[in-house]
Amino acid sequence: MFVGHFGVAFAAKRIAPRTSLGTLIAASSFIDLVWPILLLAGVERVRIDPGAAPFLRFEFESYPISHSALAVLGWAAAFGVVYLWRTGYRAGALVTAALVASHWLLDFSTHLPDLALWPGGPRMGLGLWRSTSATVVVELAIFFGGVALYLSATRARSGAGRWGLAAFIVMLLFTYASSILAGAPPSVTAVGVAGILGSALTIAWAAWADRGRDGA
């Protein structure tokens, strides 16, 4: 799951209107930010494989710290506690924790059976990635549904909130299309670096655009 995670973050703005979209996206994609760090550190492993699945160009060999269900629950609790400590906003803390946890559930629908329930435990995954067309339909439905909810809950008060947001949405869709059409990445290091830089840009852009919008 890729843009589907962002769609859930957009939708969450209706439940936690005081929470920045940047924070909501950081929560929904949090374990995909943890993963490349662990990958570059050699703690978790991935193997480049152009034929892994029609929608994928590499095989996840081991990522129990970032992506096992038990670990994700721990990351979710930690994210929510830190957010509550920093802001005192209970709704935002609950929503961000739920977004971190939602990542595993959405990944479960798309991944091949490589998601562990706990480190060393059984691996699961419904394998939607075996069909590119089905994956795209499901992800875009979640994404555009979330964007629609976000737009109904906010209104632009500046160019950043209007055109910055529009450009952000276009960027996400362009990146998604590129990931489908591109070939295999050149190396595992490239995967890790791109994951970190891409996440940082996405979170910062979302936060900037959201500052240009008010509650509807």
C-alpha cells in the first residue's frame, strides 16, 4: 500500500482537526520511515527482485522491528503518547496512534505473505499486489475518498492552502505512477535513501499546505 496510507491520513483530519496534515501523514507512514533507517543500518533486509510480484520490484526478506504486527502496535502507542505529551490534544493522540496501527492493516491487504504477526512469528498477507490493476483501483479509491473528506473539512485561506495542496496531491499521484512504471531500483541503499528523503519531503510539504487552510 502506498497512496492508500496518505488517503487515510487526509480523512483523519475530520476527526482531529487541530492536528497538522503533516503529522497525520507522518503517523500513517511512520513505519515506512522507520524501515529505511533500519534497512540502511543492516538491521532489516530486502532483496532486489524485478519479478517478485507484478506490482513490486523487491522482496522483503526480514523486517520484524518495523513491520511485524506486535511491533507496529508498540510504535503506535509510542507515537500517540509522545504526541499527547507534546500537545495535550487527546483526539489527536488517539487518531495518530490509530493511523500508525492502520499501516499494518492496509499493508496486510496488499503484501504477499511477508508480514509477521510478531518477530519470528507466522507471516501473513492477502497478496493484492499480485494484480496491478486491482491494487491501483483499491488504493486510488482510498486516496481520493480521503482527499474528498479532507477538502470537506477544511477551506483554503492562502495560496499555499489552495495551490500548494493541489500541487502536493499531483506530486503524490505522479510519484505513485512512477513507482508502478519504473524498473527495479539500482540498489538496496538507493531504496533506503529514497525512502527517507521522500518521507521527509512529503511530511514537510503536507504540513506547509495544511497551514494555509482553516476548518470548514
